Amino acid sequence: MSNFAKNAFSVFARATEDYHKTDHVDAPINNPYDPALIDYTLYAKNWIDAVQWHLEDIIRDPQIDPVEALGIKRRIDRSNQERTDMVEELDTYFRRRYADVTPLPDATINTESPAWALDRLSILALKIYHMQAETSRTDAAADHIAKCRAKLDVLLEQKEDLISAIDQLLADIEAGRKYMKVYRQMKMYNDPDTNPVLYGAK
């Protein structure tokens, strides 16, 4: 699976670009990939991240109506759950792909799964897009542009490092040097059986 992360970043970047064609949180997704391909899930994952990114912007408007803000906060909560579910779907894909690999006797586990590393890569694609936009603003001061260019350089370096690290992790899992487990996030605040405010209201 060499270059898997590089391809994933390309899919994330495409989804980010596509979202910004309308730049609207309610714009319908038009996923260009075959649903049978992992790229379809990667594209959908980044679209969720892009929408949530902009919901987080909207809710920080100091003039926002409190009722509208509450509605957006609950939408962000739902989005977080969808994001988590999709990450776990990606990890299930990797577990199936490497199901026949026998870990070496000295194999170790990584601090995060491949899908959670890809989650960070998806967010990084959004950061790069928006920081690039900041460097192109004509209404901003020169020092703002310079600071954003410096930050963009760091983000681009981080992108290369993260792509390399993810592909190395996948190579290690494939070779048996690493093994993976999928721990469900078990978000308690969304569960009416584990959130005391929810089950206390029954």
C-alpha cells in the first residue's frame, strides 16, 4: 500500500476544493468516486470535516442568535459522531485488509490507528487550504500575510511528514512489524444510556 497516504491527501484536497465551490454548509455532496472504492469514504470523510470546520466558524460570530447557536452546536455534535463513525469504518477497512498478516514476535502497537492518523491528514488538508487563502488576501496587512506564509510553510512540511509516517505505519503493519487494534470511541455524551443528563431526564 505504498503511497496510500499521498493518494488520500489528494482525495482530501479534492473534497476541500469541491466544498469551497459553494462554500455553504448545506450544499449537497456530489462524491465523484465509486462507492466500492476506499476513495469514496475518504472523500465523504473530508466533506464532513469541511462542513464542521465552517460550522465552527459560524458559531463563533459574536452577534449570533443564541437559539441559532444552540442548533449549530447540536449539529456539530452530530457531525462529530459521524466523523468518528467514519474513522472507525476506515479502520475496519484496514483490519480486513491485513487480516491474514501474522505479526512478528516482537511486533508493537502504534499509539494511533491508521484511520485516526488519516483523520489528522484530512484536517491538515483543510488547514492548508485556509492558510493558503489567508496568504492571498488583499484586505490584510503585510505582517498578517507574512505570518500566514510562515505558518503555511510549516503546514506543508507537516503534510509531508504525516504522509510519510502513515505510509510507513501501513508498511509496518503489512510486514508484521506493527499490529493494529480498533478501539471504538464509545462517546458517552451521545448515548442516552450513559449521559446522566439524558438518562436522568427519562
